[in-house]
Amino acid sequence: MIPIRLEIQGLYSYREKQVIDFDKLTAAGLFGIFGAVGSGKSSILEGVLLALYGSTERLSDRGEKNSMINLQSDSLTISFQFRSGQNNQFLYLARYAAKRNKKDWEKVDPAEHTFYQDKGGEWEPLEARAEEIIGMKKEHFKQTVIIPQGKFREFIDLTPGPRAEMMKELFGLERFDLSQKTGALLKIEKENKIRLETQLAGLEEFSPENLQASELQLAEVQTKTQDSANSLEVKEELLKTLEIKGQRFAELLKFREEKAKLEDQKPEIERNRILHREFISAKTNLKPTWDNLQDCKVELEKAKVSADDCARFAIRYEQEVAELVQEETELKQKNQDRPNREAKIRDLKKVAEIQALDQELAEASKKVETLQPEIESKKTAQKSLENKIKELEDQSENLINVDASQLAELKSAARESEQIEKQKSYLEESLRQISDLDQRIEVEYQTLLSKKPEKEKTLLSWSESEKSTLKSLEIDREKLITKQGLAAHVHLLHAGESCPLCGSLEHPNPLQAEAEEQELQAINHRIESIKSDLEAISKLIQKQQELDIRKENQQKNRIEKTKEFEGIQKSSSNLTTKLDSFGLSDPTKLGAQISSLDQAAQLKSKLDQELKTVRQTWENQRTQVEVLEKSFNQATLSFQSKQIAINTKKEEIKDPTFCKPFFQKELEVIKATIQNVENDIQKAIEALDGKQKHLREKRAEQSTNLADQKNFENRKRELSDKLTELTSTFSKLKLQFNFHDEQALIRLFEHSINAEKVDLEIRQFDQKLGTVTSRIQELENEKGVSDFDATGFSDLKLDFQNLKSQHEALQQELILLQQSIKETQSKLAEKVILEQTLAKLEIRESNLKELERLFKGSGFVKYVSSIYLKELCNTANLRFMKLSKNSLSLEIDDDNTFWVIDYLNGGKRRLLKTLSGGQTFQASLCLALALAEKVKSLNQADQSFFFLDEGFGALDRNALRVVFETLKSLRHENRIVGIISHVEELQQEIGVFAQIELDPEKGSQVSYSY
């Protein structure tokens, strides 16, 4: 997450709207927010938390919101823009707004908390919350990104359980929680096993014996079915013959009924036949001539109207052409003077060019006069620099040359010597501490062994002896308890009567309860004593095992430290040999030699740097002189070329007398005159072209109109002749086809009869009547049709149905037997497969039970979490050891508890809470940076943001300097670090910051260092 912009109004001391431009602050990599105590610095972080998560650090989001809002404000508004997502590529806006209740000032209405995402420059509302956008809860955000006051060491102070849970949520370690997955798989397998067992239980009735019995029954039913089929076939032949006769008899009755209906329709058909015949005759012989006659009348009327229009248009076109000819003549006269006007325009353009060249000539002359003294001044300065370069070169030649590689080797040798001495002292002290610890362990070991009895060889044998004694005592106690149980029945014994337990008539020695009770108490006391001894022995054995482990570790440490000490001695010998090669037999002179060479090298470097600077200045001066000389030559050439160009232009003017007054006028006036004349010439040309084009168009329209008028007159004469001819032809056709009434004939033309449909209906009627009559004769002549016996046919049909039902019952039984046999065969095959599957399933179930036992609970997740914490601890140590000058490091044990390794006290381990306030701040800072670094890697971001408001007041000046250098180095890791503090030393070190000041009237005000 990278902050971009924060707007606050009405939060705590922010009465007026204030803007924190994080975009400019974060550009520096390291920035600060400074101000006096109570100025409102920490409120900035609370504003970010409120915009993202809806609550602040100091107050909850419910019940205490009235205290968040400024006491002189009636509302609270926060807008926070930030980038998030993979590589921080998406821009988001978080907005939080709350208002006081209008009726009750102390109450605050529910707040509006919304999120938006930038889509193409538009803010699009989101349903997602900050946890989904940023990828972490508020608690984790306060431990890895923005750390408010009082929360800086929260990660260290967490107990192992919540710390492991935090690692699980931050790094997605729930993927290692395999217990639920294993349990789910085991549950599935158990359900599958139950399902298979249920299926097998349902298949118990299917066996090979049942299959064999069904096959015998099938053969018997197949024989009965075949006999029934033969009888049914004979009956069916006879039934089909009679059924055909019955169908013919029914068909005969149907045709007789249909013929009666057709006889009823015959008169209407005859009337339609006569109407159709007349309609076809009129339509075929007279209708075409009638249609042509009507079309001719319409065309004649159109020709008359068009001829009249053309005559009227001819008069109008003649008037328009005469007007256009007059206008064309006037425009031609105006354009005859165009060449003379164009020549004058060309002369005026040359005058304008001459005036422009005069201005450029004056500028060139001025530039030549300015550059000459500047060039002389630069050359003088360059000569002075040449003398200084020669002087510095002479001084450099007189200095001795220092071998840089030799100086580097000497410095390396000095550092190596110092490191060897430190390591030698450290290893000697470590070996001494190991020896002292060996002695203390041996004393403890002997003290431990002195507690066992002399007759026992080891603590284990002592423990086994005690256990054996305890076992014997417990057996004796059980016997006594049994006797006490029998003693409870002694009062039931009476002389001469049988025992109620065993039936015996005699009991020579009855149990004595009191004696047995005393003995049992003594044994119980002895057992308790031995158990106590065994517990003590167990502790001694455990202590002995711990001492054995410590002795083994001490032995390993002694061997390692001895090897390291031998290596240091060898390194010391090699260093002495190396110093001899430089002529330094005495190592104490190494520092003086290095100091002498350093001074010489620094003097040489300083002189070379000065020489380089002077040479660079001389080179710059030379370049400037070359540029100035080039500009001077160009200005001189320009001056000469402008003079030549002016003289040439003056010679090209054709009418000097006309142009002479214009030399005294402004250039803009000349250009305006040229433009006006050119526009007037162009308008005259365009007007003439347009008028001539219009005239041509009108003349073409006039010619077209005259031709059209002639054509329409000819058309009128042709149509009149054609109309007379068609009228005569139509009269002859009426007489020829016996249509004397013309009005009736016209009504017949307009009749809506569908000739094809009527003709089809007539032909279909004739065809249908003939077919029905013919079919009746055929059926009456067929044998057995007219005298068909319906009753005998019904009896035969009933016998056939009964026989068919019996046959179908046998067939159904046969099918059921076949299906049963097929099902039995299928079920037997399925049963074999299920038994094989069940065997495999039982093996898988056994394996899953073993996995469930291994992954039970969250043990595996805790193990992975401890690995992440150890890696986090190693990353933090890279900075913590530097901050603590290699005296302290962090360590985490198997219970996820933080410890401190103190190298100043032999590498002993002590609790983290024993650190001082400054050391605790350093440890918290290193862990917070390491945690933020892991989260950055997890989110695949090229930049990360880290903001802290804590702890600088607990550091001394040196520690503060080291912490500050650590924070500055984060810029090279592409990390952005923000600091909130009132410590003045930090304000002096950080160049980019926001200053918060509390104004009594306006509230908190934000200003910037840039």
C-alpha cells in the first residue's frame, strides 16, 4: 500500500480542511511529520486508519465517535487516496464521513464508509472492504505498515499463540492445515465404505444357484409360449379375412351416403358453371381491348397537360437568358484590367520584402557589433586558465605517486589485525567460560550421583528396584482388600449352618478384620512412600539426562572454539608474513604508514581534482569562444547577403514611380493593400465564371424544354388516332360475342370471381360424383360384402382376444424371466467389482486414518509458522546486530518465544523483556522492518511503505544516529519510510517533511519544507 493524498476535516484538532500530499513526501524515500506535542501529528495516522478500517487507535468506532469530531465542528470528513494490489498498480479512494445529530449535539449519526477504484479517470464504487483491498486486517496493518503510538512493540509482546495465528493469516499458512482436508477425505472414504457395504448387503440374494433355477424355469415357459403362438396364428388368419369383408361393407354404406350429399349440391354447381363460362369469354376476348382503351384516354390527358406546361416555360426561359447575357458582358469588361493590377501587386510585394530585409539588416549589424568585444574578453580569460593549468601540472609532477592497491592492502591488513585481536580475545574468554561451566556441570553431576544408595550402580537400576518392590506391595494390597471384602460376611456365619458364600458347614479359622485393616494401612503407607521416592528418582534421572546433554554440547562448543582459535592463530601468522613483505616487521608502525600514505594520496587527489576542474573550465571557455566566433561569422555573412538581396529587389521593381510612396508606409499597410486588391481580382474572376456557368445551364434547360414541347404535341396526335381505332374495335367485339349491354359487360369485368377456384370446384365435383358412383357398383358386385354378418364377426373377435391375452401373459412371464436372469448375471458381476473396490477402500481408509493422526490439530501449521518466525528473526538480526554493535541478537525457541543472545556475556540467552527501553525500540524496529519486508515480497510489490510514530525519545544521540542511518539505507531497497516525531535531531537530518502547528483559532495547520 502506497499513500497518495489525505484530506482531513473535523478530526480531533483538525477544525479546517487540511491536505497531506503524500505523493510529494514519499518521492524523497524518507520523510518526516514533525510538530510539538499535541499539535496533531498522530491524528494523521488515525485519519488513515479511520478511512481504511472505520475506527481509530485511541477510540472505538461505536459510542465514542462524538469525541473524534472536533468540538467546534458538526461533521467529520476524511478522504484517503492510495495505491494497492500487485505492484501497487491500482488507485483507490477511501472516504469516511460522520455528522453530529441535529437534535442531540452529543450524539453522532451512523457514518458513511465507502471505497472507490479509479477506472479510466472515473471513481467506480466498490463493495470490497480494506481487508480485501490491502490484504490484511487492521491489527496486522498496525504492525507491518502504519505503527501508531504504543503499538510499536506489540508484535514482540504477543504471546506465542496469537503470534503464530498472525503469521498464519499474513502469509496464508492455512494451506498447511491439512487436518480438515484429511478428515474430509477420511469422511468421504468412510461414507463410500458404508455405501459399498450397503450395496453388497443388497446383493446378498443374488447367487449362482438362483441363476440356475431361473434358467430351468425359462425353458419351460418358452415351450408353452410357442404352442400358444401357433393357435393364435390360425385364429388371426380367419379374423383378418372377415375383418376385410366388414371394412368393405362399411365403405359401401359410406359411399351411398356421400352420393346422396353430392346430388343435393348439383343445382348450385350448374349455376356456377354458366357464370364461369361467361366470365372467361369476356375476360379473354374483350377485357384486353377495354384496358387498352382506358389506358389510351389517361395517356392522352397527360400529353395535353405536359404540352401546355412546356409552352409556358419557353416564355420564362427566354427572359432569364436575356438577363444573364447582360450580366456576363458587364463582368467581362471588369476583368480586362486584371494584368495591369497584378503587375502592381508584384511590385508592392517586392517593396514589402525590401522593408523586411531592412529590419533583418539592422539586426545583423547590431549582432556583429555586440559579439566582437565578447569574443575578445573570452579569449583573454582562456589565456589566464592556460597559465594556471601549466602551474598545477608542474605541482603534480613534483608529488610522489601513491600505490592505491598497496594502500588498500595495508588498510585491509589493519582491519584484519584488529578483527583477529578481537576474535582472539573473544575465543579465549569463550574457552575459559566453557572450562568453568564444565567444572560446574561435573560438580552437579557428582552431587546428583551421591543421592543414590551405595548398593545401586545407577539411578535407572535404583528406579527398577523401587518399581519391583512397589509391584509386590500392590499385589499384597489386592489380597488384603479381597480378604476385607469377605470379612464383611463373617457375621452371617452360625455354628452348624452352611456358609452363604461357599456352602461349607465348618470354618475353623474365620477372618479377623481388625488385624487385616492394620496391615493394609501399613502397606498403603509404604506404597505412597515408594511412589514419592520414584517421583524423586525420575526427576534425578531427568536431571542426569539434562546434564549429559549439556556435557555433550559443551564438548561440541569446546571443539568448535578450539578450531576457531587455531584458525585465528593461523590468520595472525599469515598477516605477520604479509606485513613483512611490505617491510613492516613491527605491526605497531602499520597505522603510521597508512596515515602517511593517506595524506599523500589525499593531497595528490585534491590537486588532480583541482586540475581537472580548471581544465574543464578551460574547455568550456574554448567551446564558448568557438560558438561566439561561429555566430559572429554567420552574422557578418547575413549582413552582406541582406544588402545584396535589397539591391536585387529594388532592380526587379517595374513601376518605381507607383511604388515610391509605399516605401514610407508601414509593412502591415502594404500587406493589407496587396491582400485587398488580390481579393477583388479573385472575386471578379469567380463572379464571371459563375455567371457563365449559370448562363450555359439556362440555355441547356431552354433547349430541353423546346424539344419536350415538340415531343408532347406529336404524342397528342398519336394517342387521338389510337383512341378512335380502339373504340371501333371494342364495338365490333361486343357484337361478335353477344354482349349487347355494355354496362353489364363492365360489371362482369369488375366481378371479383376467382375463375381458377370456381373451375377447380366444378371439376372436383364432377370427378368426385363419378368416383363415388363407380365405387358403389364395384362393392355391390363383390361377394360377401352386401350380406356381411356382423354378429358372427364379433364372436370370433372375442375368442381371438381371449387367446391373445393368454399368449401375452406367457410372453410377459418369459420377458420377466429373461430380465431376471440378465439382472442376476449383471448383479453377480457388480458384486465381484464391489468386493474388489471395498478391499481397496479399506486399505485407503487405513492410510487416511494414519494421516489424520499425524495432522490432528494445528501442529503442522504451528511447525511451519515457527519456520517463518525463525526466518523473520534471521532477517531482523541483520539490522539488530548492527544497531547493537554486534553485542546482541534475537532468537526464537520451539515455543515461538523471543529470546536475546548476549555476546558480551558469553553468548548466554536471556528474556527479551530484560532489554533497556532503547534496545527494545531497536529490536522492535528491526522486527517490524523484517515483517514489512516479508509482506512486501508476499504482495509482489516493487515498493513498500512503512510509517512509525514511536520511540525515538528513548534513544541516546549515538543510537539515534545509527537508527537514522538504518532508515536512510531503506531507500536503496525501494522502501518508503515515514516518521512522526518531535525530536529535534531528526528534524535537522530529514530534508523533506510536513510541519504540524496548532493554531488556537484555526486548529491544526499543515505546511511543508519544500
